[in-house]
Amino acid sequence: MELKVWVDGVQRIVCGVTEVTTCQEVVIALAQAIGRTGRYTLIEKWRDTERHLAPHENPIVSLNKWGQYASDVQLILRRTGPSLSERPTSDSVARIPERTLYRQSLPPLAKLRPPGDKAMKRREPKRKSLTFTGGAKGLMDIFGKSKESEFKQKVLNNCKTTADELKKLIHLQTEKLQSIEKQLESNEAEIRYWEQKYNASLEEEILKLEQKIKRNEVEIEEEEFWENELQIEQENEKQLMEQLQEMRQRILECENKLKDYVSQIHNMESGLEAEKLQREVQESQVNEEEVKEKIEKVKGEIDIQGQQSLRLENGIKAVERSLGQATKRLQVCLPPKEMNYKEQSKSSTWKGQGTRTGAIDQGAAPGEPAAVHPANGNQGDGAAGRPRGGGGPTCGARERANFSVWVTEAPWLIEATPQ
């Protein structure tokens, strides 16, 4: 199995890692690969939180505990300081304090114990980081005899002090150790108290978190439901917008068509009005022509009638003249008796029958118009020159034979021929 570790900002892959592999073995392999000495520690980083892994911990097991967040966890190899061989050996030089609780207030116990004393080794604190002195060497070379010889040499140099100083130092150390043990016991009791309290509060917090998780799951389901509804509504909105755009385009097309139709209607109306005006003009022209023709006909008839009336007037005047002459002649040719008788019988008249009115009544009184008979000689029922009852006055045969009136001025022939 492969394990990804970040070293100085560069990701390195360690192969052959199993669940049994410890952090110490991983650190040794990486130190051999980079070829640098010093004190190194393996850090487990998730977001802004970091945790130092102990040498005996298994990084694979630690990563598996993260579950779904394991991909967000980074393993970082960090150098914490130089190795023991790189430190100064003089006692006058101040030592760098160790990164443990026991090294902060006490000097190293390796200076006080003999090389073969194993009873004091249990007092030595366990280091969370590893120290390397070589590059690609074995474990015995890294933690080997060279370091032990150096420690022995330092112890021998320190053993030159007097026995009294050593006794005093041992006494002080034992007192200090006893006080530290008491402090450790009290700290352990306090730790147990806080662990119990923390476990109780942790269970409550776990229950709260579980309830919160359930609520969150319900909220997530509701959010998913509403997200789906939102997507459906958005799709519906898109469809409605598309339909709205189509309707707007159709409305624009309809408006354009309506404008075209309106313009066509106006053109047709103007054409119809023009045709109507043209028809009216034509009809008025036809009517004017007809009226003119009628007027001309009436004028012609009036002219004809005027001519006829002139002729009639002329004829009437001629008849009147002829009548005046005839009456004068009658007065001259008739005797006085007959004239008296004529005056007595003014009411008697000559009747003549014919197709034309042109003869003059010879028995008319003086000053009265004589009866007019047709020019063909047809007379009335009685004899010419005689009253209808008979016995009327008559002229002589010579005068009657010679009596005739011819009027040539009038268009009709006026003739009175007594028999």
C-alpha cells in the first residue's frame, strides 16, 4: 500500500506500507531517502488542526479513523532540531531543552547513572520524535554504539566531581522525583476526573450531534426536494419565456399583417371613393347630356311652337282683316231690309259641316265674325246663305254669285260662297 507524505513542501510516496507499519519506520525510510540528519516528527494535519503522531502509532490505522475525511488529511514530515552528534559537548554551553515534560526542569539522567544500570532507564522519558545521525544506514548504525560511547565519555567526565556533591545531587533528585511522582498522581486523578466528566458531556454532545445530524438530514432532504422543485420551476420558467418570445414574435407578425391590411383597406377605400366619384362624374355628365338634349328638344319645340304661334297670330290678323273687309262688303251689297232683318236675327247662324274650319258665316251680324267653313266648299246642314229655319234675308243672285272672299295672307283658305 502507498502512503503520501509531504516533506519540505514536496509530496513523497512511501511504498509497502501496511496497517502494522509504525510511524518510526516511515520516518526512518523518509530520512534515508532525503539523506538528512536531525530530529523528525510525523504530523497529521486536517484543515487547521495538527496532531503529532507517536513513534509506535500506525499511520494507516490513524487515517482509517477519519472515515470519509481521510482524503483531506495530510501527513507532514517536519524537522524539529539537530541530532545529538550535532549538539555542543561542553557543559558551559547551554543545552536546548527537550520537548518533553521531564526534560524541562531536570538534566538528563544519563549523566548520573552507570552504563549498566537498567533501573534508572524507566525514569527516562519517551521521546515522540526520532533522532538520526546517518543517511542510508541501518537501525543499529543510527541508534548504535557510537552514541553509547559518546554518552559514556560524557558520564566519565562528569564523574570527576566529588562524592559529596553527588550525594547532595542524588538527594535533591530523589526529593524532586518524589514531588514529581506526587504531582503525577494528582494530575492522573485530575485527568481521570476530567475524563469521566468529559465522557458524560461527550455522550450528551454525541446525542445532541446525532439529533442535529438527523435534523440536518431532514433539512438536506427538504433542500434537495426544494432544489428539485426550483429546477422544475426554472425549466417551466424557461419554457414560458420561450413561449412568451414566440407569442411576442407572432404578435409582431400579426401587427405587421394588420398594418398591411389596414393600408390595403385604405387603398381600396380610396380606390372605391375615386371610382364612386368617377361614376358620379360620369353619371352627372350623362345626366347633363340628357338634360342638355331635353333642353335642346324643348328649345326646338318652343321654337316650333313660337313659329306656329307667330303663324297663328299672322293668320289671325289676316283673318281679322279679311273679316273686316267681308263685313264691309256685306254691308255694301245687302239691302236695308235685309240688314234690319239681319240685325233682328243676330242669334241665327249658319252651320257648316266639314273637316276644316275655314268658311265664314255669311249671316253674321255686322261687326261680328262670320262663320268659317272649309275651303272645299262643304257647308252646314242648311242651305248656304239661309238661316236654319228658312225665310232669312238673302242677297241677290248676282251679288251672291259674285260674293267670294279669298284670303291669301293666312295659311288657310277662307271661302264664303253663297248659293
